[in-house]
Amino acid sequence: MRFQHLFSLVAACAMALPLTANAAGLDGQRDQYLKACETSAKAHQVSAAGATQHCKCSAEVVDSKFTQEEVGKLNDGTASAALVDRLKTEVHTACGTAK
């Protein structure tokens, strides 16, 4: 059951990726991503502090583990299921479960 909660949160954060474009280079879009991610996390009963921490971590994962081409595919909805699964796995591995 806890894994389903995490999956929902990571999926919601992945849905917010179109707002991030390349989070490292576009601070305004990164801020939009963080706000959308935090809103989604709070809707999944994650504390405000936990949401902020998890969302910042997930943005850093995107910055460090994905190429601009991969981020582009995540942004425009053309990402393969394998790429989306990799995103979920990388975020879970680096960031753990939001609390």
C-alpha cells in the first residue's frame, strides 16, 4: 500500500515535468515545476516540509540523470514507458518516499 502511495506521488511529479523543461537552466520553469509537484504531494497527504524536500530532490534527479533530449521527450509526452519507469526508479532511489 505504501508503494502505491509513492507511485502516485512520483507519477504526479512526472506529470509536472512539462513545466520543468530543463530545470537547471530555466529557474522560472523550475519554480513552476516545484510548485506543481508540492501541490500534488500535499494532495497525497505529504507534509509541507516533506513535499518541498522530495520535489527539490526530484528536480535535481532530472537535472543530473537525464539528458536534455530525454527531458524533452518527458516534456512533450513522447517518452517511452521505459523512460518514464526510469524516471520513477531514479527519483525513488535518490529521494526515497516523501513523508
